[in-house]
Amino acid sequence: MALPTLTGVGRLTNDPEFRFTQSSKPVASIPLAFNSRRLNQQTQQWEDGDVFYVRGTVWERLAENVAETLTKGMEVVVSGDLRTETWEKDGVKHERTALMIRSIGPSLAFATAKVTKATTGTNGAQAGSQPRGQAQQTRPPQTRQGQQPPADDPWAVDKAKGYSDEPPF
């Protein structure tokens, strides 16, 4: 049976905690809060409803990106699998709900973001197959037969290289 999936808009209650495992894998813990804020029609004031707190975990390249990008207080759009973490401390068993995050990014409802494409990985996968800093070569875009892109086209292909490494922004 599959784990339940959570997709929603939450807020970081603290900065991500970035570290490496004993086997040198990057991992980050992200404390999140989801709440049911609503507008009271009678008073025209916003009221906070129930709050769901959960600790999210991200691995590999996603953990590195999260640590570089997200900070306490940011609103994020997140998707992942809910699970139960269990541990024993001083003879007492503990449990808590946790979120294995598959995807996370800043919410653009009240903020702006500048996106920089990562140069490693395959199709957004967390674990890249190439060393960091080496761009993955792709096929050049095809133009219609007989048509050449305008000279001022920022997406135009460099004919000497056969492709462009840089986005036009």
C-alpha cells in the first residue's frame, strides 16, 4: 500500500538544517507549518484555524538546492509522502509524522524568485549522474526548413558550438 501524499502550501518555521550523512549524502530537514487561515465575514479580519506542523526531509541535490534557496518564514509549495518516524530514547518510544519531500519551491503568491537551472542531474532527478559544474549537452533546437532565427533572438543557437549553454536572461 502506498503512503499518503501531501501537496500544499506551507511556511518554513525555521531555516533548513543541512548536513551530510556518515556516507557523505547531503540531507536537509525542513520544519513546516500548514494552517487553515480564513477571512471572518462579520469582522473582516483574518483568523488562524488549525495548524499542522511537520518536519520535511530532502536528499541529494534537492537538499543542496533547498539549503541555498529557502529560509525561515518563506511560503512554499511542497509535495511528498507522509510517514511515521519512530525512535526510542531513554527506554521511551516516540513517534512523529514526517514528510519525505519530492518537490518543493517558493510560492510566488507574495514573493518573486529568480530561477537558475542546475547543471547536473537528469530531468530534475535528485541524484545527478554527472559531476557538478558540467552541463548536460542537448540537441540544438530545430528550425523550420529555410527559416533562420532573427539575429537578435536570445534563444538562437550558436552555430559554432551547435548549442547554447546560457539562457537569454
